[in-house]
Amino acid sequence: MTFLPSLIAAAALTVAAATPAMANLELAQKKSCLACHGVDQKVIGPGYKDVAKKYKGEKGAEAKLVEKVLKGGAGAWGPVAMPANPQVNEAEAKELVQWILSLK
Ligand code: HEC
């Protein structure tokens, strides 16, 4: 029965990994991001998984997107602009963008 402890360790790891992602989803909800964005699907703005795909491996994407979340902007996905989001500070915007870019 040597496999059992590693099985438990793996389960514990899964739980530890799930918690920050859920905290970020909650933050996105609390900051009204989810009024315009789905995780899986487009609403008014692009789905967050599509955003992750678009910028996968792109250097500087994180800084660019943090700036865009804070100040708003248009043109990357279509003519509809994202308004500025003064309800998030820079640290929160960074946390949200890091979470979005980590989605698969
Ligand atoms: C009023 C609707 C609305 C809200 C609220 C909103 N967004 Fe957006 N968002 C959009 C639209 C529309 C776009 C597409 C803009 C474009 O085409 O350049 C977008 C684009 C984005 C992008 C991709 C930008 C790019 O240049 O590719 C990210 C990342 C993003 N939003 C994150 C957020 C986060 C985080 C929040 C919450 C703090 C948020 N959005 C709140 C409408 C919204």
C-alpha cells in the first residue's frame, strides 16, 4: 500500500491549486468584470480563456493588459470598448490579468 500516501498528497495539491483560482473568480465577480466577460464565452467582452489563448507566449502582454483593464480601450477584439475600471487598483488588476492569462 505505498501508493496511498502519494494519492492523498496529490489530492491535497489539487485542492491547494484550486483555491487561488476560485479567489480570483470571486474577485472578478466582485469587481463586475463578469458582467461583461465570461470565463468560457464571450459576453460583451471576450471570454477570458480566449484572452489567454490570444496572448499565450506574448512578452509584455501582462503589463499591457493591466494598463488596459485600468484605463479601458478598444480595438483588440472589435469596435466595442472596455470602459476604465476605477473600481480596481493596480495590484488587483495585476492579480486578475495573471489569473486570466493562466486559464486554459
Ligand atoms: C462594460 C463592460 C466591461 C467590463 C465591466 C469589463 N470589461 Fe474587459 N473588456 C470589455 C470589452 C468590450 C473588451 C474588448 C476591448 C477590445 O476589443 O479591445 C474587453 C477586453 C478585456 C481584456 C482583453 C484586452 C485586450 O486588449 O485584448 C481583458 C484582459 C479584460 N477585458 C479584463 C477585464 C477585467 C479584469 C475587468 C474587471 C476589472 C473587466 N475586463 C471589465 C468589456 C468590459
